[in-house]
Amino acid sequence: MKKNVFLGLLIFLLAIYFISCEIDNEENYHNDMYVLTSYYIYNANGVLSSYFKFEYDSKGNQIKSSYYNANEELSYYSEVEYDSKGNMIKFIYYDKNEELSSYSEYEYDSKDNQIKHSSYNANGELNYYYEFEYDSKGNTIKYSNYNANGILSSYFEVEYDSKGNPKKESQYNENGELIGYIITNYSIL
């Protein structure tokens, strides 16, 4: 179960990262940015344990990601839907038999900031949801995870450096106790 949650979170984070690439027209990316087409995961002995493959539409939006196991068999895949502004509005997971496994829906405010991410099972029942808070610059400063009954499970607070880059992300449990944190460092090439 933890492995599935981790892989789901990994796919979600990869999708958010690569979907958020800025586009100055339908065909040219800022800074000649490339799109991620595959992502291979190896164990400590250098043996392939799994990999992802990604597909995009003509605007550079990721529309499909497929996860394969070490035997190169499809384990599951996901598809992404967007609104007319290019905001991701639905992320759909399918199992290896191409049957709906779960899906997530996303809501945005008038500034196109994501304010809610809701996850549902194949029957359309709510599993959990996240709510997001932003500062005046549009940076996510807090996001909270709630269970299907609306009870807070945990929350994350994000701190930024003077250039607007995330530098620390701290996770707290429902009682406000620190669970852990991630420090991010940047350098100029």
C-alpha cells in the first residue's frame, strides 16, 4: 500500500512539474525546454526496477504517463485532461487491464491557482482531498490533506528564498506536530 501511495505521489509530482512548463506559443517552450519522455528507476545494483513513459499533446501538455515494472509489463497508466486555460482538471488512473482505478479532479481560483485537489476511487467515492493556500505572489504557502470525512490528516508549509524558489517544505500531522521536512538548494550554472 505504501509503495502504491509513493508511486502515485511520484507520478503526481512529476506530472505537476512537467505540466507547469511555461509555453510562449503552441510550439516553442521558454529556454528551449525539453519534455520528459521516460523516467527509469534502478535499484542499488543497477538493475531496472521500473520505468515511466510520457506522452504530450501539441501544446506540450502531458496527456498520458505509463508505468512499467521490471519485466517491462504495463502496471498502470494515467491520462490527463485540461481546461481551455491549460489547467489540469482531471488525472485518471487505469490498471494494467485498462480499467478505471481512481481519478483526481482539480479546482482553481480566478488567478488560476489550484485551490483543491480531490481524489476518488473507481466508484466515484471521495478518498481524500487537498486544499491550497497562497501568498500575494501566488506561491503555495500551505496545503492541507483531509480524509473523505473532511477531517484534517496532515498539512505542509512551504517557505521560499528571496528569488521565489521553494527552499523548505515541512509536513505536520493533524495535531500540528512536525513529521519531517525537505530542504531544496539551488545554484547558478
